[in-house]
Amino acid sequence: MGALRYNDKKRVCFMIKKGNSETFHEQLKKLHEEIRQEWINLGNLPEDFREKGPKIIIILDNAS
């Protein structure tokens, strides 16, 4: 699974272990937490993340 950030073109890519929906859900939660933590490290308040944080768009592609 990968990600490309629009404003600075930072790329994040990691492999999802073959598994089930629980495995995929755990990876999405990790990605969300990484984005949230980076946003907080920039000096923003954690409680403002939901309202003022970046928008996250996930595109699912089954091109195997």
C-alpha cells in the first residue's frame, strides 16, 4: 500500500501482509496514526486533527 501527499509529494509505501480484512484494517489504522502524529509534531493540537487536519483519500486497486 502506498500514499502520495499532494502538497510536498512525500511518498509512503509499505507492504500489507497477505491476510484478511483485519490485517488491512490494522494497516489503515497505522497509516492514520502516522499522519496524525506528523501533524501533531508540526505544532498542531491533537484535538483539532479531525476538523482541521489533512484530508486522507484512499484509492483501492486490485491490480495484482
